[in-house]
Amino acid sequence: GEDVEQSLFLSVREGDSSVINCTYTDSSSTYLYWYKQEPGAGLQLLTYIFSNMDMKQDQRLTVLLNKKDKHLSLRIADTQTGDSAIYFCAESPNSNDYKLSFGAGTTVTVRA
Amino acid sequence: DAMVIQNPRYQVTQFGKPVTLSCSQTLNHNVMYWYQQKSSQAPKLLFHYYDKDFNNEADTPDNFQSRRPNTSFCFLDIRSPGLGDAAMYLCATRSLQRGQETQYFGPGTRLLVL
């Protein structure tokens, strides 16, 4: 977690957009990921972005990568109650150890 | 269809009584991982296998062991569980195919130590 930082909490109204931010320190990061974890469940891969990309869109999800600032964000459009969960940012360095470094997770609460 | 399967989903053990958690995968991925996740924390990598090559994290206690008898299965053995070992244990796999280097997680096993 020290190499990847996220804000801990986000509250958003149903129907609004959510933006979850993440910063990382390893400039050699090759892949950056967003995982979703619902209570009592494992981690679900939401989306990922390769480091040579600036943006990736997948239905309601938009990932923006600012490699210069080492900043990653996840935007969820039209946030629904089912989006309430913990969202983990993770990065994978360009090495052969195949590890992921996770942030501490952002708890997103969607209110009616 | 479940791709990374963990059994059991909930495990209760007694202080000091050995316990084994299992993970299986249908993805034929080379790499398998075990993570420990405590409440409100990020998953913490315990060890991983690249095929049969075992890689232990430096701060993983000796109390934790792992076995990977074949590509599909991986086990986590906790030799003498303490109260501090109560956590969610997550198994994950990873493809090495270029362009698909993502980790897929199982649903986790929640371990309770009495």
C-alpha cells in the first residue's frame, strides 16, 4: 500500500458520477488496475489500462492515466446502489515478479 | 462460470490447530498467488508460484506454508493459527500471455480462529 495511495471514502448520490483517484510512485508500472470488492467477497477486476494509454472507456467506466503525474482515476457514470463497494487501485511493475501493489481501497457509498 | 474456486468459503479453526485452505483454477494460468486481507486493508501478498517455482514474501511468517501439486491446485497451510491470523484469504491467478497480464481472484476464504 505505501506505493499506491487512494482516498479512503467517497459518498455519491445515485445517478451522479463518481470519481476515484489514485497515485502511484513506480514509474516503471506497466499495468494499472481497478478492482471492486463487495462485502465478504473476493476482488473483481473492473478494468485495467496499459501504461502507454491515456484513457480507456468501458461502458459506464472511464479510466484516465496521467503518467507524468503518476495519477490514475476511475470515473463511474450514472452511479447505482450496486456500485457501493470498496475500489482498489493496483499497479504492476515492469518486472518478472508478477506482483501487484494495492492501494488501501476507497469505500464508495451510494446514497439515494 | 467460476474460474478461480476457493474452498471452503468459511473456515473456523481453533487456536493452534492446523488448517488448510484450497484453491483451484480452470484458467490454466502459470502464476498463482495467496493473499491475506484483514478488515479495511489492502490484500497482502503472502507468496506466489510461477509454475512450480515458489516465491515467498520476506515478511510472510513461517507459520504459513503452501503447496502446488499441479497447475490447477494450490493450498495454503497454516501450521499453528493464532488469533492474529483471522482474515480473508484470497487466491489469485495470472496469465503470462502478452496483453492479458491480469490477476483473477477467487471469492476468498474467511478464516475465524477461536
